[in-house]
Amino acid sequence: MPLLEARSLTKSFPGVRALKGVSLTVERGEVLAVIGENGAGKSTLMKILAGVQTADSGEILLDGQPVALRSVHDALASGIALIHQELNLADNLDVAANIFLGREPRRFGWIDAARTHREAKQFLDAVGLDVKPDTLVSTLAIGQQQLVEIAKALSTNARVLIMDEPTSSLSAREAENLFKVIRD
């Protein structure tokens, strides 16, 4: 049984049909690349699967069961995370705060900063980013910020991880680290 299945998804915007009857099947452990021309609907498909946008028609199944992904929260709760092509970080916060923003580890109702930094370090190590968790995001290069985005997605323990052009702002070394994370 496929982990994720999309059946006959359609999505239109004023004057443009972005998707017409798109179907996709993803098996557990599978790495899949969606390739197409600019404007082919790749990003739209990914945003629908991650709850950023809703399809006009079609259905999405997880483990063979239909799911309604009406929001990013719905998708995350279902185990689907998206790394956007555009960075979505708060540059006035540190790396650890960005990784866990809205999902901060707590102790006695308060944010557990020590645990947040400790766990953030594990995800930074996983993507090969050698910065301290208390580093302000605004001081990082674009490629490093992209790796923070990837660490943030990994921290959700998603069963399906969708990446929209994740290497577009990475150096060759950073891209190789990302490929290693994907293989592992």
C-alpha cells in the first residue's frame, strides 16, 4: 500500500489551470523527483500535498485512507512537511527558535531553552550545518538559512518530506550534505 497517493488533483487560478488530473504515488522510503518546465504546476502540487493550498478536485490518501489537508497544520499532523523554495525564517530569532517555532519544547509550561538548543543541534548536525543553535538567522548566508529550513522540516519527524528546489541556494558541499541526509 502506498504511503501517499494523490488522485486526479486539479487546481485553477484566475485565467490559469495549474493542475489538471494529476495523480502521484509515493511508497515508503522512496525518493521521488518531480521535474517539469516553469509553470508546469510542480510547486502547486507540492503546496496542495502540504496543505498550503487546497485542490479544486481530486483526493489525497495516506496509508490508503482519504485525508483532508486544508491547512499546513493538517498536513503536519498527518506527517507531511514542505520545505519551500522561498525561505520562511524569522531573521530576528536564533536558529533553534526558528527550527521549533510554534512547537517549542516546554517544561512546566515555559519554553525549555536548554532542550530546544540541544535538540536543534542534533538537526543541525544531521544537515551538516556547523553553527551554534543560538546564532541569529540574520547573520547566516542564504545557503546556511536553507539548511536551517531543512533542519526545521526534519524536526517535525515527517513521514513525507517534500522539498521545492532545495538545492537552489546551496553550495556544492551543502548540496552533497543534503543528498546524504536524504539517503540516510
